[in-house]
Amino acid sequence: MRISDRRFALYLMTPAALFLAVFVAYPLFRLVADSFFKISPIAGGPRDFVGLQNYVTAFTSEAFTSAGWRTLAYTLVVVTLEFALGLGMALLFTTLGRKSQIWRTVFLYPLMIAPIVAGLLWKFLMIDNFGLIGTLLHQAGILSDPNQIGWLSDPNIVLFSVAIPDIWLTTSFMCLVLFAGLQNIPGDLLEAARLDGARAPALLFRIILPLLRPVIAVALVVRGIDAARAFDTILIQTNGGPQSASETMSLLIYRTMIRFGDPGLASAMGTIYLLAMLAIAFVAVATIWRPGKDN
Amino acid sequence: MSNASVATKAGPPPSDIPEPQPLRKRRGVNREGLEAGRRSTRTILWILLAAAMVLYGFPFLYLLFTSFKTPIDTIAVPPTILPREWTLENYTNALGRSGVVASFINSIQTAVISTALSLVLAVPAAYGITRYKTPSGRVFIMAALVTRMVPPVAIGIPLASMMASVGLADTPIALSIAHTTISLPLSIWLMSSFFESVPRDLEEAATVDGCSRLGALWRVVIPVVSGGIAVTAIFAFLASWNEFLFALLMTAIRSQTTPVVIANFQTQFGLDWGSMTALAAVYSIPVILLTLLLQRKIVAGMTLGAVKG
């Protein structure tokens, strides 16, 4: 007997759905459940129900609220700079046309590099004493002393410095998405605007950017989610320091869980973090993305 | 998160791969759409591009140069760009460390298992979603996208204890399952957009010819989207290959992957920058080359599929 199309589709989706239920939904359920307990870090240790105590602790702790603001600031810096640079490169590749194709491919190379390697590499470039960037700026006469800027040791700028590898790694992605969007802008429209005497800035702000809006929105949401979860690059560069000045939410949760041995509190932080991300992302997705629907 | 660096790099399918064919409309006008017309403008733009490429490419080149320095030269003050003396010492040091070669094997094993698992689960699911457009499919792709927002740090610990309770602690299988939680949503999304581009008549003709729906999928549709499957496989592979956080939380000695070993160089052996740069180079270059090489194949596969379809 032939099963209905609807049922056939369901069968096709079932294995993947089961996988995500077991390995994502269930651990999430465990996370939320753990957030109501005071848990000993020792395996088999005591586990006492404490109600909302962990949430109260999280919200009243200075470390948690400042990690929240830092995560937000980090995300904004990363996404803004990536967008500006990615759009610049996408426009450059578009205006140069097909002859720049090979360079477009080469430009993608950081996307293949592990974030841990990128973090390490930039740490090496920015580190005090033998970091190359300080030395080059000194030799160029911009800095009086190679160590004048403590990229990774000055608490005031470290949050910006740790963002650099992330920006370096994924500006290519932003460029890729925006480039694809630029190719879909009808040439006639641009031609007509040019004939009407529109100059480059007007073309960009009046025609190109408004038409790219959906693509820009998708790119910003995807990268925003990723930047808000950044972990590897920061861990390898500063481990959250100095003085917690680069400790974002992922790092704080990790340290609360592993170093301070408080899985209950870490779970409460993780739950809040996840809910905040879901809320922000959901609003964005619901208004602009709408996957699965016919275009 | 950066981990899942590539995982994180979800996004539309790598749209630069199929080269958009510019329509050669206005002959004589030396530009299409946004292409710059004047020669002087183009020269300036090329110079800009060259500058951007040098700046963008330099950090990795510096990593390579450093890996060929002598260990002492690596941390010389002030640093030099090129090695004073070219040597393979950092490479022999790095690869000679215990656990380094084993970690490569672990990385390969984990990434291969995770890629296979992602494809086996994602291909049918994406086909079910795009071809039948049922309400459950719409709910499912939304749910899959929501899982992309879950911070790995939030599920890493529960996942690790689950694996331990079924006796899979510290195994490549456990880690590849964890990596698949990252690559599966991405793979479903990528495959959905590839299936979307296959004309429906194709399977309809096959089913009329007596193929079952499953047979039509396997014998007719899959060959047409093989280019898309290759792209998805690369993304899934890279997601696992470059992942760090799950690997840190879920592996100890036996199944440690190379990113964890690279990070451990910092604490375990003091600050051995030379070995670290060498190992980082050895770990990164194969995937950079592989992806650049395969890119041609993927383009060929796609155009072939399009012509046949």
C-alpha cells in the first residue's frame, strides 16, 4: 500500500528530528532543570533543590551583568566592522567584475581556518614585546614605543583587540553574502538612475542599500548570533582577562562551570543567556527571514 | 560562536561558487550593472583590492614565516617578518610531541564520522521539507534553525555527561555526535536550498516510469544534487575540523583533537610559540588547499546538474 505524501515526508524528517531531540533538546532540558539545583561539582555529590536561588545569584552578581554588557558591546563591534568591511569588499569585487573572480576565491581563505588558530595568530601579532603590530607601528613612526599600546594587556581596549580575529575570520562571509545580493540588483535600475544623474553615494544609499535590505538583515542576524557566542578566540587570547575585561558570557559560563565548580549557577546563567538570544533572534527571524516559505 | 567557526558560518549556500553569468546586453558599453567604466577608476579600484588582499593575507603568511624560524628567533625582540634562517625545527618539535600525531588521527576520524552522520540525516530531511511542503516540515526547519542559536557552552556539559552514562566518554563517536548538533541544522538548510532548485518534473517522470518515491530520490534526484551534497559535506567537515569548545569539554587524552592540543601548548609546555605556529600551519593548510581545489569540481558538478536537469 502506498503511504500518503504527507506521511512519506514525515518519515524522511524523522531521523534528523529524533537526533536533534535527543542531542540538543534533551541536553537543553537538563540545563534548565539543573538551574534550579545547587550541585556539587564532584560526581555523585549532593544535589539540592534551591528554587530560583541561582537566578537571583546570577542577576545580582556584578560579573554576570558586566559579562552581559561586554557580550553586547563585543557583538556590536564585530558585526558593525564586519558589515562595513564586507560591504566595501563586495562593492569592490562587483565594480571590478569578472576579472576579480580569482581574488574573490582567495579572499575566502580565513573561513577555513580554525578560530583557535586565528586567535593564536592574532595574539602572536598583538602580544607585548615580540608582537609584530606594535613593532611595525613603531618603525613607521606612529608609536614612540613598540609597547605603547597594550593590545591584550590594557583593560580599556582589550575587548576590541580580542574581536579582531573574529572580524578577520568572518568578514569573508559577510562579503560573500552581500556580493551575492549585489548580483541580484537589476542592472537596468542602476542604469536608469545613472542616466538621471545619480552619483555614486546616491546610488549606494538610495538604491543599493535599500534593495539589499533583506540580505543585509540575514547576514547581520547570522553573524550577530555567532559573535554573541564567541568563545575560542577570546579564550586563547586572554582567557577573559586582564581583570575580566574581556570576559564575555560564554567565557563566564564556562569558568563558572569548570573553574569555580558551580554547575547549578552556570546552568542558570546559560538559561538566561539562551533565552535572551532566542528572544532577540526570534524577533529578527520572524520579521525578516521566514525560511521554508515560498519566496 | 567562533567555535564552530564554520558551523557558525551558516548562511546562504556559498553563492559565489556558481559564477553568475552576466547578461551581455548593451554591446559596446563596457560595463554591466555596477561594474566600473572608466579606466582610471578601475586602476584605483585594483590598487585598493591589492592593498586589501595584502592586508588580509598577511597574518597567515606571517604565521607561515614564523613557523620556519628557529625557536629562539620566534620570540626575538624586535620581531622580523622573514626568518633570518629557514629551518624545519619547529615542525619536527611540534610533530615529535607525544599525542600530536594521534590528535590528527582523532580530528580526521571525528570530522569524517560527523560529516557522514550529517549527510545521512540532512539529505532525506531536507528533501522531505522542500518537496512536500507540509506544515510539519515548516515547523521542523524553524526548529532546526532555532538550534543554531543554542550556545554550545550551554549544552556541552549535559551532552558530555549523557555520553559518559552510555559508556562513550572520551571517544571520537561522542565528539562527532556533538559536532553533528552544529552541522546538522546547517546541512539541512543548505540541502533544502539545493533541492529547491531541482525541477519537480524530474521525479514525476521517474515515478511515472515506475520508480517508487524513495527510488526516485535515490536514483534521480540525488545524482542531480551531488554538487550540493559535496558543498554541504565540506561545510560539515570544516565545522567539525575547526571546532574547539565541545572538543575541550568532551575529550580527555584518548580522543583529543588537534585544536585542543594547540590550545594546550600554551599551558602544558610553557609558551612554545614556534611549535604552535608550526602545528597551526600543518592543521590549516590541508583544508585551505582542499577547499580551493574542490571548488572547481563543485562548480563543474553544479553546472552539469543544471544542464541535465
